[in-house]
Amino acid sequence: RQTTLRAAQGLSTSQLDFLPHPGGNSIGMLLAHIAAVEEGYYLGTVEGQDVDWETPARALGEKGREALRGRPLEHYL
């Protein structure tokens, strides 16, 4: 976690939204994905809840590219 936080420190919204290629994932998308997968794992294993693995942050892809942009770093942290 500390390594990721250090690497992301100070990134602007445009840097977080940058796509390396049209079908890729941005840094912001990947930060959201890390948190969403951790939450899903906790809910599924510890809480015994059904988890929606098709949310934009968990599934990424086109859903993530549409939903996860224009947000500051604080949103992902």
C-alpha cells in the first residue's frame, strides 16, 4: 500500500485519466480496481455476502473507462 501511495502522490486528474492506448486502463482505474477488489474479497469471504464483480471498478474495461475519469487523487485514496 505504501509503495502505491508514494507512486501516486501528486498525480493530477489528467495524469490519473491518461490511457496508454484506447483499450487500456488508466492509473485512476487501477487505483479504483485495487480498492474495489479488496472490498469485494472482504465482503465475499468475511461477511459472506454476494458480490457484484461487474461494477466499473471491479470489471474495468469499457465500464471503467466511462465511469472512472475526471476524479482527483483523493477520490481513489
